[in-house]
Amino acid sequence: MSSALDAPARPARDWIHGLKSLWRFVTTPSDLANSFDAMLSLAGPTVEREFRRFAEHPTGARMLAERPRRDLNALLGDRAALATMPAGSFAAAYLEYLGGEEMGSAEHFLEAAQLEEKAPRLGWSDDHLWFVSRMANSHDLFHIVGGYGRDIVGEVGVVCFTAGQIPLLPLKLLLPYFAVLRPSQPIHWLRYLRESFVHGRETPSLACVDYEALLPLPLEEARRRIGAVPWALAHPGGTPAAGWLMQRIERRVTLV
């Protein structure tokens, strides 16, 4: 059987579509479709680099060789199955983070991503499509692993954390924007952004995690196995207060 690494793809950046989508996401942050369009259209060769890192990792290589392959999103979308997992588990923390049925779900992220439609335009192989699909719900998983809440400060923190994990161009473009959100504690805010980025950079690749095996485990044990730096150690100064502009953005997103 040929290796997934034999013929590396060369996914291209779609600059025009990507930058337009990024602007629409900044002005309407509740629109997930724009977020995925910007992230994936501007990702370009980063998709290939992250896929190769996954394929060369023992966990990733094992998953790529499995037939049939895992469907992590189906598990994350099965709230009944997740609810049978122990109290205090990674799965329980994920369900608590999601909140009620009206909140975002695994299916909602996949529907917004429209990955099958994007794959031919972005030059992805079937292996790339499976890999990106597996990571479609990584935003919520990163929240749990990193310890970031779903308020505006937590959302900005997890984006910086993700930028430290994966050098995606749209995330890099967002960092200067975050720095000028008129926080009430400017020095603490800039320190928090940097700490979040370093937190992500120093956490082992979350793309190479066997989430199916970790979901039933106690949350802190799952974090320990991943090798994640505890939130309190990553942010010794605690959480900065959101300024009026961030509160305004948060209210607008909540109301949309």
C-alpha cells in the first residue's frame, strides 16, 4: 500500500477569497462560514505541513492506516454517547462547554466548513480532506485542553493559543487586531495575548491526539497525557478584564 506521504499535495492560497472572508469574519464574528473560508483559503501550504506532521506522528500514522477510518465528528456530535462517560471526564467538560442544545455542535461546525466543496478548489487529496475534517471541531477541543472559557477574553485567548499551535496566516493577521481592542488593562492584555500564544506553542500538537481514547478519561489526566501546560501556569497573572469594545463585540455576537 502506498504511503500518504509518497505524493505530497501542494495546496494553494486563494488570496482574494480568503482576505474577503477574513474581513467579513472580523465584522461579523458570529458567521462561522466566513471563519472557515478565511482560515482554509489562506492556509495554503500550512495544510500540507500540518498533515505531514500528523502522518509522521505514531498516532497519526496509525489512524491513517486504519480501515475504516475514525469519524471523530460523529462521536463529538453524539451527545447521548458522550453523556454516558464519567463525571469529570474530558467528555463531560466538552458537553458542559457546549451548553444547551441550541449552542454550537459538531454538525454545525461541519456544515459551516463545507469541506467537500472546498477540497478541489484548494488542491486537497482525500487524505487531506479526512485530516482537515477530523480537525473541524478543533476550536472547541482547544478550548477544553487549553482551559479557555467561551467569553470574549477566552475566545481571543484560544485564537492566540491556536496561532501558537498552527502557524495559520489568518490567525497571524488577527493578532495585531486583538492587540488594539481597547482593553481596560493594556499591559495585562498584551501579556495575556503573548502568554496564550506561548501556551499553544509549548503544548504538543493537538492535531496528533487520539481524542477518542482520551474523552472518557478524567480531564486533568487527559491534559497530562497530551502534555498541555496547565492554564494557571501559562497565565500566572490571571485573566484580564475585557474593555468596552470587547464587551460590545461580545454582545453583538450573542445577539446574532
